[in-house]
Amino acid sequence: MSMAGFLAHSALAAARDQSRTAATIATERDVLTELFAMRRQLGWAGSNLNQVARALNSDGDAPHLKEVLADIRRAANAVSKAADRVTHQQEQEGEAA
């Protein structure tokens, strides 16, 4: 499943669940907003990484390689934090049930 498909599926599933509290909905909305922003960032970073790979494969120079890799690390860490927030929220909901 693509990232966009996952996000759309998650949003629709969340909208159908009438047992969720306003705080849960707000938290999920924040996480989904973060995930959409990270998706854009990862797209930009991936594009930059492709340009670096193209330059290196043609014996060119990649002066911004460290910055590109740092961008990818930041985006990956942000995805990990958002996933942890979702997991933590689901664990709390499971304990409350």
C-alpha cells in the first residue's frame, strides 16, 4: 500500500469510529498532518538523493551529499516519532477498553 493510500485508509477508518474521544481525534489529526508533511519532505529528499546518485554514477561530484543524507535522517526520525505516537495512542486505547 502506498503512503497516500495508507493515510487515506487511516483517515476514513478513523472517521467511521464513533467511540473515539475529541482528544484522540485531535492527536490523530496532528499525527496525520505530520505524516503528510513528512511525505512531502521525503519526496524532496528522495529527489535530491536521486540527483546525487546520478552525479556520482556519471563520475561527477556531489558536494551536498552530507546535507541530503542529513535531510533523509531527519525525515526518517520524524516518521519514527509519529509512528511511535500512533502506537502509544493505540496502546493507551487498548488499556482503557
